[in-house]
Amino acid sequence: MEFNQITKLERELVFLLKEEYSFYQSLYILIDKQKDMVKYERDDKLLDLFTEIERCHRRIQKSEKKIAELKEKNPKMFPVASAAPEVRKLVNSIMTLVKKNIGLVRENEHYLKNRHDRIQTELKELQNSHKIMKYIREADPAPLFVDGKN
């Protein structure tokens, strides 16, 4: 009887992990698309992508909760079922995808930090230009020379 329960739990884990693997593949594609948009400064769809990433974040939390519930329901059988070769293979595949996703996120952070720094520099230059223009406007009017005449 216990063998059947372990097999059933293993099938549930495999089913759940296959869904997760597919999800993390989609997440990788989404983050890669985000990287291209950030890298090539195509901001028109960036907000939609960030919204989608937020939805994915909630999905990850939901997945973690599912696994935790499965583990809580079957505390004795879970370690045995999770040691099955197919389960381990899926877990390793998901871990690889997560590492790749983290790498892409770091690249995005790098591009965004550089972009942020560039925008900050440009803003400072604009502020300096504004101060110079304000100073010039506040200066006493000087005679204008046109064709050598006052």
C-alpha cells in the first residue's frame, strides 16, 4: 500500500515539476525579451514586460506553496518520492533554468544601472545648462553690436 502512495506522490511531483519547468522556460524567454528592450532602449513595451514579470513572481510564490503543501501532507513519503530519478532530473533542469534566469536578470540590472547613470549625468548637464541660461538672462543688458555699430 505504501509503495502505491509513494508512486502516486512521485507522479504528482513529476506533473507539478513539468509544469514548473515549462514555466521557467517561459520566464527565461520573457526576461531575455526584457533584456533586449532594455539594451536597445525600446521602452514602449517595457512596462508591460515588468507587469508580466511581477505576475511571474506571484506564480513562483504559488508554486513554492504547492510544493510545501505536498511536503506537509506527506512528510514521511516526500523524501522517498523526491529522490526518484525523474524527479531529480526535473529538479536539476529547473535549477539550471533558474541559474540562467538569474544571469539574465543580472545582465538587465547592469544595463539598467548604466542607463540610469547616463540619465543622471544628462540631467546634471541639463541643470548646469539651465543655471548658465538663468545667469545669462539675469546679467545686465549689454549693448549689441550689429555690423560694427552700437
